[in-house]
Amino acid sequence: MELAGSTAFVTGANRGLGRHFAEQLLERGAVVYGGARNPDSIDLPGVIPIALDVTDADSVAAAAKAASGVSLLINNAGSYTGASVTDGSMDDIRLEMDTHYFGPLAVTRAFVPQLAQHGGGAVLNVLSVLSWITYPGYSAYSAAKAAAWSLTNALRNELAAQGTQVSALHVGFMDTDMASHVVDSPKSDPASVARLALDAVEAGDVEILADAGSRHVQVGLAGGVVALYPQYA
Ligand SMILES: NC(=O)c1ccc[n+]([C@@H]2O[C@H](COP(=O)([O-])OP(=O)(O)OC[C@H]3O[C@@H](n4cnc5c(N)ncnc54)[C@H](OP(=O)(O)O)[C@@H]3O)[C@@H](O)[C@H]2O)c1
């Protein structure tokens, strides 16, 4: 899909990766709506702020009504609670699922008619290498990102008829607030990740692997559980 002249809606556009998406889409000649829980926190001149909490059905409906002509939806908003599935709080575990699974599901459904009216357009779901592998400290987040991976595949199947391209971005740690607790692992530059992902959407790629770690784990999927978790060999 061509980004110049498109109209994009980015969730969580006020900071982190989403802000880079919004900035670079503007540079590429798109009209950009920036969804944010606090629209006053959108500080990029040219981005049209729209109030959006992806976990709130009324907010999602109002955001879709406030925007028009959207041909690219980027489901970027994300939360990280650090909750464990065995002893974390159920509220945190539900928040991860609400933000990463039910949120993008509701937002995508709300924008499907606009995408259809504009030649099908495209959806980019920001997933993670943790859609495919999990570690202690990331289990509730990983489960939600795994659900979002399946959702992405399902949306691709079900929106193909209206010509909507649905892409998944898999990425490891990036240098944003979400990964500020990470001090002993390399982190990708979110501006570079946004650039790579937008190039890939423009090229029609449906699966976008942003780093070596994501490529390594994707290969490991074919080896079954013990390829990714050798401790169970
Ligand atoms: N950082 C990493 O290492 C990493 C790695 C792989 C994948 N990811 C994914 O990349 C995406 C962007 O994350 P990031 O690294 O840019 O994190 P970030 O800097 O923490 O930004 C998260 C963004 O999501 C927004 N958000 C959270 N809950 C929301 C809700 N209910 N409704 C609307 N917006 C909401 C936040 O808005 P507020 O300002 O209102 O909180 C903020 O704009 C996420 O999907 C994340 O899971 C991140």
C-alpha cells in the first residue's frame, strides 16, 4: 500500500514507538490521526489528536466516528504489567488481554468499514517476539501477545475479501518507556523499527521481523517446544 496520500490512525501515538510511527507517517505524506488516552499529550504538530482508550468500547466507537477516510490502522498501544500467570493479580492479567487482544480487536472492527471504503487499506498490529516465546516476568504479557498473533492471522483471513492487508510486527526489546526496566539486554531504536515496519507495509509484507532475536525465535517454532525451551529436552 502507498503511504503517501493515505490516512493513518495510530493507537498510543503520544509516546514510544507509536509517536515514531505518527512522525514518520507525516514525513511520508500521510494524514495522521493520533489516538491517545490523553489527546493533549500528542505533541507532534500536524498529527490530529483523538481521545482513545482501546479498552473502552465507547471510546473506541467515538474515535472511529471522529476519524474519517482511514486506510491504514496501526494497533500499537500496549501495556506491560510484569504479571505472572501463576501468582500475578488477575486484574493485571486481564489488563494485558484487554490492551493487547480485546483492544485491537475492537479498534479493528470499528475501522473495518472505513478501510473497506478506501480500497481495503491495511492494518499493522504491533506484536512481539514474546508472541512466540515466554520468560518468567513476561508470562501474562506473552499470553496476550500470543492471542494478538492469532487474532492478526484471523483478521488477515477474514478481511482478505475486502482487500485489507493485515501485517504483524514482531520485535524484541526497544528503547522506550515500556522496556525502561531492561538494563542487561540490547534494545532496538524505536525510530528504526518504525521505519522498517512502514517500509514493509508499503512493500505488502504481512509478517515483519524487526530484529535477529525475532528471526531466531520464529525459526525455533518449527522445532517444537524443546527448540525454544531446551530445558524440557
Ligand atoms: N518496548 C519494547 O521493548 C517492546 C517490545 C516488543 C513489542 N512492544 C510493543 O510495542 C508497542 C508500543 O510500545 P512502546 O514500547 O512504545 O511502549 P510505551 O512507550 O510504554 O508506550 C505505550 C503506549 O501505549 C499507550 N496505551 C497503553 N494502554 C492504552 C490504552 N488502554 N488505550 C490507549 N493507549 C494505551 C500508552 O499511552 P499512555 O501514555 O496513555 O500510557 C502509550 O502511548 C506495544 O504494543 C508493545 O507491547 C514493545
